[in-house]
Amino acid sequence: NLLHQGVGKMDETTRGPSCLFKVLGRDLLGIPLSAPLSAFPKVYVLPMLTISMNKGTGVVTSVPAESPDDFACLEDWKTRKNWRDHYGVKEEWCQPFDVVEVLDFPNSDKPGPMAPYWCEELKITSHKEKDKLAIAKKEVYHTGFYNATMMVGDYAGQRPQDVRPLIKEDLIRAGDALRYFEPESKVVARSGDECVVAMCHQWYLKYGDEDWTNRVLEHVADRMECFSPSAKNSLIHSVGWLDDWACSRNYGLGTKLPWDESWLIESLSDSTVYMAYYTISHLVQASAQVDGLTNAPHALVSANDLTDEVFDFVFGLRNELPESTSLSHDLLLRMQREFNFWYPMDLRCSGKDLIQNHLTMCLFNHAAIWEDSSQWPRSFYCNGHVLVDSEKMSKSKGNFLTLEEAINSYSADATRIVCADSGDGLQDANFSRQMAANTILRLTALLDWAEETLSKLPKMRRDSRTFLDDIFENELDSLILRAHNAYSRMLFADALKAVWFDLDVLRSQYFILTGGDVNQHLVRRLLENQAVILSPIAPHFCEHLWGEVLGKETLVVQEKWPTVSQVPDTILKRQYEVLQASLRSFRLERTKAPKKKTKGKAVAENEKNHAAIFVAGSYRPYQQEILRLLQVLHPQNGSDDLEEKKQQEKDIMRQIKESEVVKALPKHHAKQAMAFASFALKEAQERGDEALELTLPFDETRMMKHLEEVIKQQLSVVDLEILDSSQEHPHCPASKREAALPGKPQIVFFSDE
């Protein structure tokens, strides 16, 4: 690195550094040195067993006051005589040197220099304890750089982050330092050679310009959609971080720099506004047949005609038609119309690794060309990398998969479905080969079901409507809206869940709960809507379903998004949730109910063909008080952090336990109240504030009685009683009845003997 930055002499034969002499590290130990800015006139070279030999020279300045590694290392040499004897370190090289305070921390309650404090706090006993030292270093460096002030030197009283560049310039002017650059980590070229930093002539784009940066920052913060907070935060950070950028090179492919054609524009700098060119590319370079302009004189455009004035006119940067071109006015006006129709760019999809360069430069360069921010990009969607079966792709692991191989193995649509399900946003997407294989089976099963169901459609119920029909259609409308919202936010996994997984479950439940007595219109609507909503993800399958199975004459991609019959009814939705949850608990109770002895024989479960359901019309008074407390204490927007969420739960439960409501209850009821509070809190976290309502928005008993035949069929019982939980029953203990809550009915099974 030094050699290519003009320091040192190059060996003309090897094209590498000239060797002046060779020296072993141990030969440097104990050499007295005069260190710039040091409080001591003379210091000595000491060993550091953890130092990286691949960075810089392998020799570093020690600052034990504010570097935990340096402090721990100095303490090791001071206190470990066996180490000094082994490495030949004399006591006078390290013993006289105490820590010198250089930083003051005005707002800190921690005494003295930070490095000794954190080494003691974390019980660090050696500079070999890398993990602990890494934690200490993070604490010390962050606090020192941003919150401390200098105690010594010409810049006493100022912050390190402000004076760092000033001290650097002072050292260079005094001849005590020189500028040096090296990669943050090892960089290997595609040729396999290790890269170095070379000092050479270069053109720069001044992305660090304050006004330019502020205009872009304002656009990103106020007007851009990034579809995830982490992506937006990364983009904002990158805009503020990006500084002068080397934009040219003198070899390879690329566009010549207009004002110095001995240089080429490097690829990133030359690929940030080509989206504007997309809008007119079909007019510039496509054949006449592609554009439908047979024998048109302007079907192909010469590069010589594309002058700066032409682009300025087409892209709205000047009003006058250019004269420095042979292009016709009609073509120029058409190109301008095309640009105005398509621009600004509504969406750019790219990888998360390009946020800090390509995407950020795209914004800067749009801001440089178009003063009007309405022409700048409106949204970026960034995705992560691709894993296969939860592992990074590797030929040695046997999970390396190209797009062509995936399509040939699983079909285009199965591949697209797995990609949609693999993850959204900046998280790495996981392509599961097992899911791809299963998806082929699911697509086949859906196609078979559609063909069979449509063949039976004429025999299905047509005119009459049932309560289950209303519930089913209401859920269908909810899924349509969920899918639309997910697509709008680029959450393809959520969209797929709504239209692929949840819609299949809904269809299955509709047929099961109705016993096959379904509404003809609703079944056809389900299939038609699913074909349209799934088509962005699985277009080939949906086209076949739409045209060949449903018999449509249009293309599914030309269809409008399905409209919902009305805004989904929240009460119907709640009724469906209560029904499904109740049936699940009833089935579970059916399987675990204890067998009853009758005349020395156990009564088989299938012989217990009678049941009684107990419905709670309201919460008990103490339960209502607990719910009122939770309505106040439960946060509207809980934390996503697991540890914070657990702490919030503990705080809420503690406040309830210490409340006057619980203290006033008898001991037995207080215990029940706390158990109920824990249950209600978990329900609120899963379902939201509706779980804390004091009453249901519908008559639960009436609903159960309305669906009595459905429940009997689902539970295989011949007789079903639906009672208030306050009613006594010979086959149900009081504790069972008292366990019933609004929306949580209890059931008991019994035989007719």
C-alpha cells in the first residue's frame, strides 16, 4: 500500500518494494522512542500478543487511558514477571508508565479514564480476552468519540470528533505523520490477486457537498417510500455518509469522460440515471418492426444525433427544440412525450448491498440533473441475498441452484411461489427445495379440485343464503383486501399467505362446515378471485385456470383487481373466529375427556354422543375490573423486541397485583384474578384491543343455537344442549361451567345412560 501511495522505492525488476534490510520483531523490543503528543519524552517498544500483522506496519501507538486492549496489555507486562522473563522485557520498559488522562466525560458518573474502568467492570485480566475486550472497546470508543472533551493539548475543551482532523493535519505539517490508506479488510480481485490502495490522479464526484446532500436527504426522509424502516434508515445513513467518490479509470469498458477523454467513467458512476433512457430506448435503438413503424426513417437513430441538446430537450431541461441534430421534430416530440409519460421512476428494485453505492448515487445524480424533485425516484425496494435450504449456496454443499435449474426442476410458477414465500425486505430469502416440490403437488391438487368442483357447479345451491355463506363471503373479502395491502407494500410472503394458504383453508372450512351444501355463486367467485390475485406470483398456472378451466375468453393479466361486495363486517369476522376457536377446543375436549365406568365397563368416547355447551353471557365483576385495568395499562404499540416485551408483561402484571382491585379480593379470588389477567394479556397481544372488550359485539348463545346442527355434525353427537354458564347440569361440575368466558364457551360430553 505504501509503495503505491508514493512512499518508498519500487524495485523495477519485481515491481514491488525494494528491500532495505530485514529485522525480526523481537529485535525491536525495548527500542526507546519519542512519540508525538505523548506526555512522556521517551517510551519503549513492547510486545502485544494479539496485534494483527496484516494491518499497517504491525506497530501501533498505545493509548492505555482510552483503549481497553492497550490498558490490559500494559497491565500484563507490569504484573506478569514470567511473561517479561520469557520475552526478554525489562521492568523499566513498562513499570514507570502510568495511565495519563486525556479525555473528560462531563455527563458521566464513571470515574477516571474509561479503559481502566471497563476492564475492571468486565473483570478483564489479560489482553488475550478478545471477546470481553471487544465489548469494552465498543463502549469506550463510542462514548469517547461523541461525548467526551479533550483535557490536554492545544484543543483542550473540544470534542474528539471535531479535533481529530485538525490534529491529523498538525502532525502532517510537523513531519510526524503522513497520509496512508489501506482497505478495511482483505480485498481480492476476480483474478485472485490481493488488492492494494494506490495513489494516482483521479476525478471525483463531490457527493459530500452540503447543499447537494441536504436536498437528497430531504427527499428520502419526506417523499420516498422504501417499504421497510431498516431500508430507509440505511439509505438515509448512506446519503449522509457518502463523500467524494472516485468516478473515473483509465482502462476497461466504459463511457469516455466528456472533458478528458483519456479517462473512462467507472461503472457505478455511469449507471445511475439510465432509467430515464429506458423511456426512449425503443425509439432510439429498436427496429422498425418492433416499434410498428415499418419503413419509418427514424426507426434507427445514429449516436451522432444524440447531442446534449437532444437529451436536454427530451428530459425536460430545455424548452427549445434542438437544432444540433438531424432528428425530426416529430420524433423529438414523441421522445419527450414518452419520457413525460413514464417519469418519474415509481419503483426501483435492487439488492441491499447496493444501498450504499448504486441507489444512493442514483438519487444524487437525479438531484444534479433535475432541479425539480418531482422527477426524482419515488421508491426503492431492497431485498436480501438468497439462501437455499437455509444455507448459503455452495457447490461443495450440493445446494447450488441456478434460476434455469430451478425452473426445469420445479416449473416457473412453483419457483415463483417459493421465491414469494422465502422472505421480504432486507432479510435473506430462503429457497426451500422441499417446499418447491410440495408446491407442484399443491398446484396439481388445486387444479384437480377446480375441475371437479366446476363440473358439479350446476347441482349446487343457487338462490338461498345461509349464515355460513355470509361468514365465508366476509372472510373472502377480508383476504382480498389483505392481499391487496400486502402487494402494495411489496410484502409478497404476506400476499401469498392470504391468497394461497389462508384462502385454501377458508375454502376447506366452508365445505366442511356446510357439509358440502355450498353456494354456487360463492364457489365460482372464490376460484375467479384466486386466479386473479395469485396471477402476479403464478401467472402461467392462473392463465390456464382462467382460460381452460373457468372458460374465460380474456387473459387473467388483463383483469382488474377483484372488488369486495362491501367493507368486511367485523362482527361477522369475530363470529367466525369464535366459531373456529370453539370447535377446536370442543374437538380437543372430545379426545381427552375421561372415560366413564358403567357396570364395570368403560364407556367408549364414540358412545358419549350427548354434549352440553355452556356460554358465558358476561364476565364476572372482578374479571371486568381486570379488563378495565388492562385497557389502561396495555400499550397501544408494543415493542417488537422479545426482552422488552417480557419486561412490559412483568410490569403490567406487577401493577395489576398491586392494584386496589386485586387487593380487595379474597385470597382465592385474587389468585383467580391474576390467572385471568395473564390470560387476557396474552389474548390482547395476539388479537389486539378487541380482546379486552367487556362484552362480545354479538349474541354468542344465539349464534351457537343457529349453528347447532353444524356443531353436532362436527362433533358426531346426536343431542346438543346450549346453556347459560350459570345453569346447573347433572353431567357438568360447577368449576367447568365457571371456566366459560365470553367467546370461550365450555363443553361436556356424556352418554345417554
